Amino acid sequence: MAGAWGAAFVPTDPDSPSSAFAACSGDVELRARFLVVLPVASVPVRRLERRAQPPGAMWLEILLASALGLVIYWFFSGDKEDTLPLGDGWWGPGARPTAPEDESIRPFKVETSDEELNDLYRRIEKVRLTPPLENSRFHYGFNSSYLRKVLSYWRDGFDWRKQVAILNKYPHFKTKIEGLDIHFIHVKPPQLPAGRTAKPLLMVHGWPGCFYEFYNIIPLLTDPKSHGLSDEHVFEVICPSIPGYGFSEASSKKGRGRWRPGHVKGLHLNMAFVVRNFHTLTLFLGPRFRKLFGYTERDMELMSPLKEKMFYSLIRESGYMHIQCTKPDTVGCALNDSPVGLAAYILEKFSTWTNSDFRDLEDGGLERKFSLDSLLTIIMIYWTTGTIATSQRFYKENMGHSFLSDRHQQMKVHVPTGFAAFPCELMHVPEKWVRVKYPKLVSYSYMARGGHFAAFEEPELLAQDICKFVGRVERQ
């Protein structure tokens, strides 16, 4: 899903420590180990003498040898560590220049112009909408009757210049990484308790989000005491824009997949796509034998009824993924040309991915958790930078070829990991499943409320869980 494919980079700020914590909305690969399969034939087995064995003994020995092979594989494979080679790619236009890349960090400021605003207003005024079916609400997608209200506010009430000033309240920077101009914000604590240093925290967004998703949580992490939280942990926060999103330059070449930071002290997630065939099978037996499979009562609540929670909902909410994994540029052309289409396509995700029950509401429940100003700010970042198509290519590069069979998909992540299970996430992932991929899971929390856009929707809950996780890592 969206957050499942976040990516991270290490900023080249010389003042940043070599190791840091990472908080991501998705499944980011970090210094992993690869399981090397030992074929059963490699396990020494004495020669079988058919004459001296009772009937069935040969098959019994084969079965025992196979079991022994599996035990040996299970025992040794967990200690085989491997790191994916990052390489030294060049993703900018043309051939790599012979001169060394300029790795300096440059200040950046979000700006706007009358021309882009006038163009936006003209396009909104010329909108053509199809009337919704009676009583369809958000079951057919974004309801065009409510969309008219959004467009009216966007055209006559939304103050983009005010939002630009809000965006610029934090320091923005750009730096070149492998031929691409990468944008990020770097927010340091306004003050630190005596004798304390800030902990660097890299926060990475997914699709269809952006760095702005973290604006509500940043004050809670950099200045917790002023917001009624414990100051046991105070962070400096770095939020990059993924290449091809917002103010980060898009790759000019095929093949640029996820970026993997190589030196982190811990990884905190609020979504992980770790489903295996065995997990699917245990779902059907889970209600009867939940303890046998390691499921809690809360797991069963969040996954039941299985047809609705685990299958129908995934099919209903994953249509965008099939498009973006196969032919992202086709729909990208339409969305990049129409601000109305762009808004409907993205805001529909902020409705049903926040709470699937919002499909039953005429307004999709959008203003129950978010303000139109905040939502339209995200739309404007995509619109003014023209990056919707390049952001969608991220799915094609990472999932459009050999999904779940790439080497990194089979690797475990041996970094201390924390997981926040929000109840309205697209798919609930039990602790047992998370631990298969992240064996150093030190914190797993059932969150009280919230959906897919955790930092944007429930910043205080997420900040508290990040602090709990960091505390456990530091006590190890």
C-alpha cells in the first residue's frame, strides 16, 4: 500500500551523526540478513540398505533426514548476514559527468507565483463533473457533489500563500545525491535540557503523502515539554521528499528503486507488508486456534470478519496500485493536467485509508480528521511541482517486475524495530507476522485509534510510541 513503499536517504549534513533512528510509514529495508537455503541433499545421510530395513523404514529415514535438514537450516540461516549492495548509481539526465558531484547543502524556500495560481483557477472554473448515483456516497469513489464544495473552497477560500508561509516555517534544504536534487527539511530543537543532545530522527513519507504530513508531529518531537509531553527524548527531525515527489527531482532513468540507509540505530514503522502464504492459511484457523498461531484477541478483532477486513477491503483499496505498478504514466498524464482530477484521486485515499467506514458518509469523513487547508496543501505540493506521474512511477520501479520475489523481499531486517498497529490501517499485521521480517522487534503497540496517515492524523499517539520505542532501544 502507500506507506508500504516509503524510502529513506541519509542526508549529507556533516553535523549529522553517522547513526540515527528512522521512522517510516512503510516497509524500508535496512542492513538485512539473507536466509541461505540448505538443500536436504547436503545433509549427510547414511546409505540405506534395503534388505536390513522393515517396510516403510526407508521413507521414515527420508522423513527424518528432511526434518533434520530443516532444523539445521533454521538454526544456521538466521545468523547469515548479508547486505544489499547500494552501488554508485547515476539517476540524473544523460551520462555521469566526469567532475565530482557537488554534495553541498543549499538552503531552499517554497515559492509561488500569480501565474500558477491564475492557471489553477482557470482550470477549476472549467471543470466537468459527472453527477453521482443516488445514495452512493463514497462507495463509487470520490462523490462529485462533495467535490464541488471542495472546489468552491479551493477557488475562493483557500489561501495558498498563507500555506506557503507555513511550509517555510521550518528550514528547507537541497543537496545532490547520485545526480538528483533531493529536498528535505531539518528541524532542530529550539532548546535542549542541560547536558543533553538531540537524537537524529529521519521521518519518511509514502504515497500519496509528502513531507508536510509531519508538520503536526515535529513540534512534539523537537520540543515535547512545551506540548505537555515528557522531554526524556528530544529529537532533531529530518524529513526528505522521496525522489520524484514534491520538491525532490525525479529519476531520468529506469531502475531506481528504494534507497536504504545503512547506519541506523532503530526503525519504527506503522505499516509493514509482510504477508506470506503460511500467514494466509492460518487466518482461516485463527479464530479456533489463535493461541497456537500466536494471535491475540485484539488481532482477531482487527482481522474479523476475514472476508471484509482481509480480502474485500484489499481488493477494493488496491486498484490504484495495479495501475501504478503497470502503466503509471497513462493516468499520470490525466492527473497532471487536471487539478480537479488530481484532488479527487488523492483525497479519496485520505478518506477511506483513514477509516474504511467513511465510505458511508456523503463527505467521505474528510473533515472529521483533517482540515481542507491541510489536505489542499498536499494537493498543491503535487500540483505546483507537477510530480504526480513521477511519484506513481515509484510503484512501477519497486513492484512492477518481480513483486515479492526480489532478493530484498526475502531478507530479514536485523535492526531494532518498533511497530505501531493503528486499528484503521488498510491491513492489520499481527506481531507474529512482523517478527518474521523484523526479528529484533522490541516494541509492538496496539494503538487506540487512527488509520494509514498516522503522523498526520494522530501525531501525539505516534510521537509517544516513537519515544517508547527509542527508550527500549537505548536500554538494550
